[in-house]
Amino acid sequence: MTDIGTAAWVMARCADLTRHSSRPDALERVYLSPEHSAANTAVRAWMLDAGLDTETDAAGNIWGRRSADGAPQRPATPGEPTLVLGSHLDTVPDAGRYDGMLGVVLAIAVAHRLREVALPFALEVVGFSDEEGTRFGKALLGSCAASGQWDPAWWDQADADGVTLREAFARFGLAPDRVGDAARDPADLVGYLEAHIEQGPVLEARNLPLGYVTTIAGARRFVLTVTGEARHAGGTPFARRRDALVAASHLVTRIEELAIAADCLATVGDIHVQPGAVNVIPGRAELTLDLRGRTDAGRDALWEQIAAAGRGIAAERGVAFEFAETHRAPSTACADRLKAAVADGIGEATGAAPGDVLGLWSPAGHDGMAMDAVTDVGMLFVRCRDGISHHPDEHVEPEDVGVALDAFTAAVLALAREHRPAGPAEPSALVEPAAPVEPVETLGEVR
Ligand SMILES: [Zn+2]
């Protein structure tokens, strides 16, 4: 049994959690499933070992808490400032073992390391119950409940088996009419800090184990519809065709060109063609479009270009172009003081000079997008191999997890120093020094 509070313990617990899967051959753990319950039970035991008292909230999120002086504490004392660390425990289908889980387990290990340390705030760890939205098609359900943003319109959304969110709540032992109890009071919160694998290739390309997040991009999603004319594939010469799929194909390649030029991300992930027969010219094509950018303004400007391209291609090819927006989220800026704390932590753990710590934007969504409604948000990114995520090949190096653990702990202590500007009790003086960390090579660009 490895020691709680070490990288080996974190790696082993991420491996343990793969047992709680609805599929024998792959990892899939969705909201309000028996596996969700089993994962909460496992995490609860680890939280207790780390000196936290635990509670499952009204939306199935698992929480652990200690008071400022280090005693396990439940429930929270209203008005006591509280720093929340955490991530999510649900997965996509056929998932890797680190997306979400690494952040929860790291947070527990940090709490264990700091269990003897008095802090100027209570410390909580949360394992959010739904971030991916795999089961009900709506992401961030756990953190939306915790941030008081639950929308009653979601209750009737059903999973693939027709089970509504309301029914799933009851089966899990939760009372739908109590979901508001999960909402946290912004007045009690100091901030929300999350560690997460990068899910992209930037840190690896720069030979860096860690970075801090500047903003979490908000996506815009559309359904684009191209309408032409379905006719006989044999009897209709090219000059007479109004082929919806050919027009849509031109648009897809144009979308990629425009997104690359705009330094944004655009993905057409699904196409439906009607009538969909081998000997009929497609009369209608429906495409999904997902847009993300470093800034909302850049993303929105790209959309205007795409819409113009759609109209232009439609005019050239004698088809109709229409669109409907299905989702729009603003980007979430990480708070300056939390970015500074995470950067300080990375500097302390890696030996990098303050100006040499990399800040990067997250094209992927995270629980911080919801928690931003109730408190400041900060994130620590951990390098993952080849940027692979949402796939069983997701991989992090134990050495990087060790440095992440040191940096995450140091970030909490940096916030503690900031929170308690005066007085003799310098929090970092009370903590046992972490094992020395080999400095890593860093590159000096911050963006
Ligand atoms: Zn995640």
C-alpha cells in the first residue's frame, strides 16, 4: 500500500477507479449509475483517510471538508471562508482513467499533505458527479447544481433508455425537489482550483510537465442545413444538379481553412444526408458545427465568416443554406489571483522562474465554467502523452503527477499566504518540506 499524499498513491487510485465501470472491457461511468455510486463510496473512504469529513450533496456530488484548523468538519460552518479543490468522476464512453479522476485524487492527496497545517480557510475536495454529459446530453450537471444553476427544464431530458433525469434522481436515492440544497453560497467561497490533464499537445511539445490555465473556451454549436434537390442519380446531368452534399462538402473544407486562418477550432462532427440512397442525388444535408476560440470575439468573428461562406456556396450551387444555433457558452477567464497562485506553485515545484511558467487556454470545457458563477476559478494543467484524451490510451507519467502534486500543494499555500497577509503564522513554514523536485527545462513564453 503506497502512502497517501504521493504520486504512486495517486496513480494507483486512478487505476482503482477504472473498476467502477458499466462495461467489462472499457471504462464508462455515467451520472446517477450504480458505478457512480460505487466511485463515490471509494472516494469517500480516501477522503476520510485524508482527514476530511464527507457528504454526498443533493445532486450526487461527493464532498470532503476540513476546517481551517485542520479538523474534519461537516457540515460547513456558514460564513467560514472555504477553498474548494476538485474535478469530476464521470467519464465519456470508452474513456481514459485520468480525465477528471486525476484532479479529484490529486486534490485528496493535497488535503492529506496539508492535514496538519492550519490554513486561513476551510479546505474542501469535490468529486463532481457529471461533467461530460454522457448520459443526459447536458454537460456540467454536477457543477451546475453546486453553483446554483440547475435548470428545471432539464428534468425531462431522458437517457438512451428513456429514463428521465427526474427518474434517475429517484433511483439513485436523491430527491429532485431538493436539488437546490446543493447550491453553494458564494459568500463562503475563496475559490475553486482544479488540476486536470491538458487533453492537448502544448505542454508535451514544450517539454513542460505543467502549465496554468488562462481561460476556458466556451463553445458555440450549430446545425447547418443545406437544401438542394433530390433527383435520379442516372438521369440528372451535372449541369442540372443541386446536390446538397457536394455543396456541404465544399462548406466543410472551407470551414477548416477559415478556422486555421483565424487560429480557432472548428469541427463538423456529424452529417446526415437525405434521402440517403445510393442512386439518389442528396436533396438535403444537415451538419453539426462546434466552434471554439481563445477569445469569444475571435470565435464569433469566425462564425460570421463561416455563415458568409455558407451563403456564398449556396448561391454558387443553387442550394439553400440555413442554420440554427444549439449551444452558446461564454469563455471563462481564470482569476488573476488564482492564476498567480498556480503559477507560483508550478515555479516552486519545477524550479522555473516566474516568467518561465507557461499559461495556456483550454479549448476543452471544465467544471470551472459552472463554478465561475459562485467563485473565482483557477486550473493547473498536467502534460498527457500525445495530447490524447477521451480514449483509453490517455496517459500521464508518474513523475509529472509528482510534480503536479507539489505544485498543487504549493498553490494552496500561496493562496493561504495571500489570504492571511499579516501575522506570524506563515503557512508554508508549518508544512513539512516536500521532497526536492528536479528542476525541469522550461521555455520562457507566457501567453
Ligand atoms: Zn474532464
